Amino acid sequence: MSVWENFYVIVGSSAGALIGLQFVVMTLIANRPIGPGQSQGADAFATPTIVHFATVLLVSAISCAPWHTLLGLAISYGVLGVFGMLYEFIVIRRMRTQNAYKPVFEDWIFHALLPLAAYAMLAASAWLLALHAANAMFGVATATLLLLFIGIHTAWDAVTYHIFVGKHERE
């Protein structure tokens, strides 16, 4: 899979940088007062963003590893995809039970539907890797990019929420 190495170096580096940026943003807003139920909101909305970026970083590392056969690569993608789907069910439950924020339609798309689809695509691509490796790698790349862009969207959404809504609540 060396033909994909440049792609995963770029995508993985982007994910790593965005993880660092998320920590900077969280540090900058850490001095804000924490209201009741806000940690539940963070579990439902902030933590998944880091998980998606970390998944992109991990898929990139897995993809650049010197595999001798496709079996190890397929197992790695499959396990990551299945665990990602299970995690998304936890996120959906957290979104439904938290009281800090009432999710709107866009939230359900970017925090539940699209990530679940990306992890399912990663798991399906693992299965397809044995049948047609070239097409399967496009599936893995699509899932990886989808998670990266979901993370960018949700991170931006969180920042703007804290700036505009948080500022309005403080005034």
C-alpha cells in the first residue's frame, strides 16, 4: 500500500495537528465557569471530536506500517471500524441523555450519522480488502477523510458555540 503513503502522511499529520489545536482551545476556554450538566455535554460533543482525529491518526499509522500481507491490515481496519461503530452508539446515547444542550438536526448528522457511516465504511473496507484491495483502499481513504472533516466541522461548531453562546450567557 505504499502508493497511499503520501496521502496518509498528509492526513495523519493534519489529524495530529488538529488534536493539538483542540487541546489549545480547551485550555483557553477552561477558565469559564462550568454549569450543571456541562461535563455530560463535553462527553457527548467534545470527546468524540478528539476520538475521530485520533482514529484518523491511527488509520494513517496503520496504513503506513510495513505490512507483509493484507491480512494484518484488514484485521486492523476491521477492529477499528467495529470499535468506532460501538463508540458511536455510546455517543448517541450520551447525546440523548445529556441536559447541557438540545441537539438540532445538524448535530445528529455530524455527531451521529456521518461518523457511524464512516466507521461502518472502514469496517466494510476491511472485509473488501481481501476481495479487491484497490477499491477497498479508496473506501478506507473516504472513511478517513470523512472523519477528518467531521472533526473539523464539530471542532469549529464547538468553538463558535462557546464564543457566541457563552459570551451571550456571561453578559
